[in-house]
Amino acid sequence: MTGLAAAVAVALVATVQWATRRAPEASVTTAPVSRGPIARRIFATGAIQATRTVDVGAQVSGAVQTLNADFNSIVRAHEVVARIDPSLYEAALAQAQASMAQAEAAAAQARADLAGLRTAEEDARTRFVRARALGESHLITQADLDAAQIALNEAVAGTRSGEANVSDADAVVAEAKAAVAQARTNLDHTYIYSPIDGIVLNRAVDVGQTVAAAVQAPVLFTLATNLARLQVQLNIDQSEIGGVEPGQTVTFEVESYPDETFHGRITQVRLQPIAEQSTTATTIATSTMGATTTSMATVISYATMIDVDNADGRLRPGMTASVALIGARREGAVRVPNGALSFRPTAELFRALGQTEPATPEGVQAGGDANSKPHELWTFDGQRLTPVAVKLGLSDDQWTEVVSGPLSAGAAIVTQAAVRTPSRF
């Protein structure tokens, strides 16, 4: 009997609980579809840099003899900032000048020899003319006339040879002069001048260090123009570059001044795309073909230059800037809160509302994200949930544009819902 009484008691408690329970209640939160602006905000990081930098190099090789500039030095255009040891180049210039003097002396000797040959030619010509006149009078033999002709021909040939020697000597002189000019230029290049007015950002050499300019000019200094104006270079992804135009103002922060916001202005959006090789695919080797590796450009971005005022000099080249800027913008767009895009009613919610789950609108992609087109949103009239198929457009951090669909400003769109079972006690 005791077991029977216990069973009866349990059944009685269950019956009381079932009788006293209340139906689940649905709490649906809606927001009105509105009309207003949508401005896409873009966040990117970039490096602060000088608006113009110039690498100062050496055109000749040798040991650095003096340095007249250091890090942070202010330099002026045409100011000597360094000197390469000139001893080898001074010796080369002296040797070239000596060779030129020797060539000029040889040229002078060739001209003197040419003058003597021309005199000999004139004498031979006079003798031939006299011999020809005597031959016509039969006063000399034909052999004597032939000898005079031969002597004239030899004298003419000697003159031509002398003229060629003068031309060769003049060519040697010209070559020697070019060698002197080259040696003097190399000596002048031992002076390293600043090409601009600016400040030294980097010094890459020390006194006594040897620089070699055989293949390319070694960089001795990196100079920057006035640091009162700097620039930030951003690489903005192709999906966000729309609407980014020169003239727009931006804000940015740097880690050195975490509580301050700096301002800048977009000066250039470059057309040249930047492709990053971020995906690598490797095929497995087979008996007929070896393994191959292929890199694919999956990220395309565009360099965007931002002009920054740095009159107080606190910003420095190389700092990382976290930049916020405005991308594409719509005025007067029909828009819904972003929370409406992620709402999906559950079967429990439909039961709480006493509603049969409606069919998915035609064309809606199941499980689509905010960019799926068309997209499913839900309206609520106070009693029933109704799915609506819409096409979405631009979005920002609060709103998403409704491009098309049976929604108008003022409609109640569901952003979230909850189901709870209240108790009688």
C-alpha cells in the first residue's frame, strides 16, 4: 500500500504542474525601415613617411674621408655632406694631364714633320717642272725626266703620310683631353653634395669605410624634404576603394599618442593595382609529371596617399597610423538596421506565436550572408512573422541599404526575438 500511495502522490504532483503551467510567450523586437544616409567606413593601417625622400650616393669608389652630416642634420642644396679619399683620383688626373701633354707634343712634332714634307714636295715639284721643260727641248734624257717624276711622286706620298700622322696625333690629343676631363670629373665626384634642402633621415656609412660604385651607386645618406608635411600610404582593398576620392578628409591615430586623433586629406588614389601573392597551390608529383607550385594573386589593393600637417613635428617617418576614412556613400537610401540581417526565427518562436512556419520566398539563398542576393528579412504585424525577399546594397556599421523588395520606410522589421515560459508562482 505504501508504494501505491507514493505513486498516486507523484501522479498528483505531475497533474498539478501540468494544469498550472502557462503557454510560452514570444517577445519580438522590431525597428522601423527608415530613409537616410549610409556611409561606408573604412579602417586601414599605413606607414607615415616623408612626402619626398632622396638617396644620396657615391659615383666613385674609395674610402670615406670626411662626413659633414649626421642623423637629423639639416642640410642645404649643393652643400658638401661627405668626401671620398681623393688621392687615387688626383694621381689619375695628374697622369692623364701628363699623357695629354705628351700627346700634344707628339702632335706638334707631327705638324713640324708635315711642314718639312710639304717643303720637300714643293722642291720636287719645282725640279720636275724644270726637268720637263728641259726634256721638251731635248736637253736631258728621258731617264732624268722619269727620275724627277718619281721624286715628285715620293714627295707627294710623304706629304700625305705626314697629314695622316697629324690626324692620328690630333686624335690622340682629343683622347687625352677626354681622359683628363674624365679624371677631373671623378675627382670632383669625391665631393658628395646634397641635392636638396632637407634633413638626414639615415646615414649608412662611417669615416674610413670603403664604398664601391662598380655596379650601382652605394647609398650614403637618405634625405627627406621638410618634415612639417608628411604623408601616409594606405593599401585599400578593391572591395572598399569605391567612393575613396582625392580631397576627402580622414582621421588617424598613432601608438605614440593614443589619446589623440590626427587629421589628414587624401591627395591621390593611384590607378596601379597592387597584387599580393597570398595563395600557393602545390600539385603532387606523379610518375609522368613532377610536383609544381603555383602562386595566385588573391588580394588586389590600391595605394592611397594622405597628406598630413606636422607643423609641431611630433609625427615621425615610420610610425604606423590607424586610419579611418569614408568610402562609398548613399543619400536618402531605404535602410534597415544591420541586426535585421542576422535574425532567423526558430521553430520554438513559431509555436509560441501559434503560427505555422511560412515557406521561404522564391530565390532566397538558404544560409546566405549579408551579401547574398536576394536576402530574407522578417516583418511583424504584432501577431505573425512574414518573410520578405529583398536585395541589399551598401552597408556601414549601423545600416544596410535595401535596393529592391516590398519594403518601404516605416515598415516594422524584426531585429531579434526571444521565447520564455512564465510561471504561475
